[in-house]
Amino acid sequence: AQKVTQAQTEISVVEKEDVTLDCVYETRDTTYYLFWYKQPPSGELVFLIRRNSFDEQNEISGRYSWNFQKSTSSFNFTITASQVVDSAVYFCSLSGNFGNEKLTFGTGTRLTIIP
Amino acid sequence: EAQVTQNPRYLITVTGKKLTVTCSQNMNHEYMSWYRQDPGLGLRQIYYSMNVEVTDKGDVPEGYKVSRKEKRNFPLILESPSPNQTSLYFCASSSYQAQNTGELFFGEGSRLTVL
């Protein structure tokens, strides 16, 4: 069975600080995909990134970066120089071979950026 | 505009009164899925569909039915709603095209209250 653990329920940081959201996963599949989604206060879910199990290269997109380490089954998300607009609930998720089949979400981390 | 449309967005109903939450996407996506979001539990998959007439159970299918008679529509049916089905429901779709990132496109959510 698949499992995604986001141990940080809530995090608060002061604006411009860096913050890392942790994600640890469990799966028996050799091919799998990892995702991060953002849910701002307005409630919609916004796709941020997908990473497949064969690609351990870290990725950077503006102030966002992701660190994927198969050895520790982790897929952590870092926001550099945080802004108030980053305040949201962030979900890490995991799926099997097709990318979306049986997608499993973590319980989410609520990030609050204090002005 | 590419979108996933859910209706109704808000609904208050009573135990046992059958209801249907509709979901429609205009992106010709093969994959569609339903999730429920509950505090502290994140998003849990109810049912998913890989294509027309192909559906399968997610992690929490009890009390729900789905059908996929057309590619664009994936209604969620609660035959006899109970208070424990009070939740925020999301419909999502995605494509299996090779160049696709695996991004899930979510609807805006349907908040259901069962009294």
C-alpha cells in the first residue's frame, strides 16, 4: 500500500525567511510519481510539480525548489524568500505507473507567512 | 477555457436523500477522479476512471457510486447520504498524452453537508 507522510501539520515563518516542507513516502512500486499541490485560502488546488522515480535531479523554479532522495524516500519542497502569497496548504502526493492511478495524498502542511 | 466544472458548489441535504454531484471537463482527458477532503486527513480518493466505461475504487468508495458513460462527464452519486459524508469534494481530470506532466486539473470543489 502507498503512504505519504507530511509530519509538519502547521508552519509559520516571517516573510522573506526560507522554509522547507517535508514529505516522506512509502511504496512497493519500482516506478512511481511524486507531486506537490498548493491549496490557497480560496480553496482551489494548484499543481506545482511532478517528479518520476527515475529522475532524482533536484529542480528549481523561481523561489521554489524540490529535493528528491530515493535513499530516504523523501521529496521535500523549499520556498526561498517566502512571501505572504505563499500562505496555503501544501499537499505532497504519490502515484503508481500511470502517473495518476490510485493517487495518494499526504495530510497537508498549512504554511502561514507572517508579514 | 480549459476547466473542470462541478455542480453544485454548495449543498445541504438530509440523511437518505439521494443526490448527484456532476463533474464535467472540456479537455478531452481520459482520466477522471473524485476526492474528498476532510480536516486532518488530506485528500482521499473515492473513485477513478481511466476512460469511458472503466471505473475503479479508490481508498474510500463506501457509500458512493460513479459512472463514466461519456468521456467528459464523471458524476458522483450518493444513493443514501449519511452525516459522515459531509465533506469537501473535488473532481479532477488528467491526460495520458506522453508530453503531459501528469498534472491533475481540479474542479473548484463541492461542499456537501448532510444533516
